[in-house]
Amino acid sequence: MTILSVTTLCPDRDNAKEIAEALLTHRLAACTNIQAPVQSQFTWLGRQETAEEIPLIIKTRPDLCDRVVAAIRKRHPYDVPAIFWHEEEAPNDYTHWVREETR
């Protein structure tokens, strides 16, 4: 069975916590992981930029993808937040837990 793993990069830990708490409260995620800061380098509006960002990983059901992305966008301060998702194989007991927590 599969679960959906969604990753976004937040500008700070407070924003990552805000998104994580909203997803858990609305049962759009079974689990979130707020990770250690990373240094991101990117081009924005024609300029090379560097920023410290906080990765946030979200575990949910595949059918909730659109709702999870919308919830992230609603709370994310970036004009174009990085949001990535992919389905992952997981043991049946874990996928069952994810499905139960996101009902």
C-alpha cells in the first residue's frame, strides 16, 4: 500500500510549526517532520539568492494531495513555495495508521 509524502521548505521554524499544526488539526496529515535548517541557493527575479529554510515533511493519503497543497499555500508566505510530493510504499500497518489518522 502507499502513502503520500509531501515536502515543503519554510522560511523559519514558526512557519513550519504553523503549517504542521493546521494539517494535523484538520486531519490532513497523520504525521509531520520539522527538520534541521538547510541552506538553499536559488534564482529569484533574476538574482541569485541564498536563504536558510526549514524542510517540513508531511505524511498523508494520496487522495488528500490537493487539500494538503491548498493548506500549505494558505499559510506559506512565499509567492511560489516549493511543494513536492510522491507516493511511497509502506508496510500495511503504517499505511493503515495514516489512513485512520486522516479520516
